[in-house]
Amino acid sequence: MGTDGPGHNGLGTNAVTAAGILVCGTMLALLISHDAKYAILAGLGVLAVGVYAVAPLAVVAFAIPATLLVARVGTATSSLSVSDLVLAVSSLAALPFLHVRESPTMKRLLGLLVVYQAALLLTVVDNPYRADVVEWFHELFLVGGSLIVGWVVARHGHAKTALSVFLTGATIIAVWACAAAVKHHFQPVSLPLGMQKNFIGVMLMFAVLVAFLNPDWVGWHGRWHRVAMYLCVLGILAAQSRQAMIGCALGVLVAAVRTRRMSQVSRRSKILILGTIPLVVIAYVTISREFASSNRFNSVHQRQAWFQQSLQVWHASPWLGVGLRWWYTSRFPFSFQPPNGELEMLSSAGIVGLAAFLLLFGRSLVVLWHVPIRFGTLAFTALLMRFVEGQFDIFWVGATSAIPWILVGLSLGPGRSLCSDVARELAAIVSPGP
């Protein structure tokens, strides 16, 4: 087969590691005197190079729990979260382990992403400025990088570890949010490190879905994930993120129907399904009150104003839009990110971009619907939840956009390897050895 020997591979790895540490160490020394924040990032870069040399998949898998790290880095026009930065590094680290031919479904999804990015490129060319270009790459990593990371992690058998750390982190945030809600007399919760209520609600929404489904290919045993699930539901209530309440209720219902367990659900599943009813009721009551309120600056009326202003911006360039992240420029009297996925795409990338956006999500949902239930339920439901939740919130924003695609990749990764294991076991039974 013509492969290099172990000694050659070890020498190559050591050389790359030494070079990487030397470069990062030099950067660290230069940055310490300039900015402590960037010095810390450079130090983490040195650590990442070292870990990658010893256990490269650990760097890749870290991107999954790192979606809970929403603190910002960078300048005003290229502000990225820690999770964005980790995802970019992990995506590049995962590329050598990606084998698209092993998963036709992954190939289809990545093909849809290429079409979407090509449509956005028209907007970038028509509106050349820094934030526009940054956002083009940002969305490339949010979808493509997340898919690759999830697929590689699952294919190499690390889904259980990565999701366990993610669920543990989500549970800690949920408990923290509940404590803060009690302390502040049950007002909407925002936590330090940039964790505002909608981020908390959406991330806990996905944690509830994963714990509720508990796919057999993840391999969770015992009751700890059930306890985490209920705590995350309480965390959503504490955060008072209404879009997360709606998304969580929808996700649990769709997952139950999809797995055909509605007529024979376990007691704990019945409790959770019934428990989502108050989520919808609370969301409906609070939204109705704000609609009827005379306060023109509450959440509902403010969104109505933003919707109208988004359409005004779109009229400036109907076909290709006015550019990605147009709210970071001074070209318009408005400076807000539209709180709706379609309006964000329409104003940013015009009719062409909106059509590509709907194609990406619509066709992806169709493709995932036809994936076997054992693997496809988590993928389909996670993507549907994000699309529905994104009707009431800003869409292309860091971790909340990355985590559903990571879950899609995780769901597609173990399929072939598990089927191969089953085939080997059957072959051993049919044709036992001497």
C-alpha cells in the first residue's frame, strides 16, 4: 500500500509540532506587551497545537461543548465569539479525517451549502466591504464547519464524550439561570460572559432535545441525562426566552411522533411532553400581553418596527441585497440585525440570497427526513427547531446557528460504522471461526 513507517510519521509530527510551538510562542511573546486578551488567545493556540499533536480528535471534539462559550473577541466589525473561533480551528483540524464518499447524505448537504455560498458571493461582490467578507466566511464555518466537526467526531466514536460534556455544561447554565431567576424575583435572566436570555434558552432547547431522544448510538446509561433534561427545561423557563419555549415544545413533539413513540411513550417522556404545554401557554400569554400593551418599545412592538425597517432596507437593492452585516455600516439610519431569518436574508442578500437560504434549509430537511429514524430523528428535529425558532430571533449568530448543524453531522457520522459492526457480528455468527 506504500505507507510511511511509524518512525517517519513520528518525525513528521514532531517537526510540525515543534514548528507550530515555535511560531505560537513567538506570537505570544510579541502580544504579551501589546494586549493581554490576545496574549491569552495566543497561549491557547500553543496549547491547541500541543494537544493536536498528541490527540488531534480532542481538538475537533472540543468545538461541541465550546458552543456554550459565547464571550466575544475581535473588533466591532469582525466580532466573533469564542465558540466561533474554536469552531474555525476545529473545522480545519477535522478536514484530514473527512471522507465524504462514506456518507452520500453529507455530500448532498455540503453540495447545498456550496450553492448557498455561491449565491451569497454575488452579494459580497456587489457590496465589497470588510464585514461583508467576514460574514461570508462566518456562515461557511457555521454550516460547513459544524457539519464536518460533528461527522468526524461521531465517525471516530467520540459522540458520547462530546455530548456528555455539552449536556453537563448546559445543565450548569440551567441551574445558574434558575438561581439568578429566584434572586431577581423571576425576571428574565441574563448571565455573565455574554449569555443573554435568548442564547440561554436556545442552547438549553437543544440540550433538552438531545437528552430526550438519547439515541442508542450515543450510549448514555443511567438517569443522569434525564435529570439534566428536566433541569434544562427549568432553565428555559428561568431565561423566559419565548422562541426557545416554542422551539422546545415543537422539537419534543416532532421527535416523539418521528420515533413513533406517541402511543407507547415511557412515563418520563409523557411527563416531558405534558411539561412543554406550559411553555407554549406562557409564550402565548406573554406575547398577547405585549401586543395589547401601549408600550411601543416592548419586545413585540420593537420587532414589528424592525420588520418594517428591514423591508425598507431591502427596497434599496431587491435582488442582491445591501450586503451581509449591513447593520455594521453607516449606510442606513438603522443599526440592528433583523430578528427573523428570512428578513435578514432578504435585506442582506436580496431575493437571490433568500431563495438560496430557503433551498439550503428546505432541501436539507427533506434529505434528513429520509435518513433512517435511528439516526435521522435528531438531525431533522434539530434543524427544524432552529429554523422555527429563527422566525422570532436573529438567525446567523454564533453558537445558536452552529449547534443544529453539529447535531446533524453527529447523527450522520455513526451510521456506516455501526452498520459495519453489526455486519461483522452477523458474519461471525454465520461463519464461526475454527
